[in-house]
Amino acid sequence: DMAKKMGKLPGFMSEFIDQLLKPKVDWRSQLWAATKVAKDESSYRRFNRRQIYTGTYLPGNYSERIGAMGYMMDVSGSVSSEECKQGLGEMNYILEELKPERIYFGQCDTRLVSVEELTVDSLPLAVTIKGRGGTDMKEAFMWACENEDELDMFGMQTDGEVPPLSLDLHPRCPVII
């Protein structure tokens, strides 16, 4: 940042460094990879095998979903209100498309501000953004470690402006940041 202000950092190098520091993760493909089969909905994705021999293709009882998920949102001052709204939009997508058993939705700045349990029945989401202080995700990861037996997956939405975490704060489930 200092070299950039002094005019000693080439533009291409600045962009390269920004890409390294703020990698983009395709979290939707990561979530789909963690889905599991649930036999609670009819779908043409898999046909009812009992009827195929008659030449009739009927939907089978098959759907994909994820189990319980922890989803923590960085609500520190460095995250804009627009980014928070985008995060809530992504939460709507997760609930509508992946139909998780439940999502433990938390908001974190320097502390874990709140955690609430959401299900498909919670749609449309009416969530108030809390926090807006400094940034430290330690409490969010501590929560995930304490609840790792209930979680099939843990996700953290952040702008990346976070201090380093201790290596022992990693839950025993897939983590998407």
C-alpha cells in the first residue's frame, strides 16, 4: 500500500497482489459438492424405476440437500451494507435451492454478535444486521468447533480483512471462506 501511494508500484503488480490477497471462491459449487440425497421430494432427476419397464417415466422420490450448516457473516465496519445485503441474498439462495435441514446464521465483528437457527420456513428472511465494529473471526470459529458434531459444513462470508486465526480453530467439517 505504501509503495502504491509513493508511485513505486506498477499497476499490473498492484492488481496481481489484490488477486492474491482476495481470492474468489466459487462457494456455490462447494456447497453442491456437500449435498446429500434426501428422499422427500418427487423429481424427474431420477425416474421411478418400478415404472420404467412399462415405458412410463414417472418422477422418483429424490432430491439433493445439505444437512445442518453454520453460516457466519462478517459484519465488521470494513464490510459495506451492500455486501451484507448480498450475503443475505445468498442465504435466501441457499435456503430456497439447497433446502438445508437448518442453517445456524451468525453475525460476527470482534465478537460473535448473534446466532439464530433458520430453516426453509424462515423465508423470506427478515434479518437485521448487527455489529459493525472491528474484525476478529475467532469467536465464530470457536462456535463452529464447539458445534462441529451438528454441522455438515461451515461457511464464513468475509471481505478478507481479518487477522490470522490459530490453526487449532478449525472444525471437523468442510469449511468455505
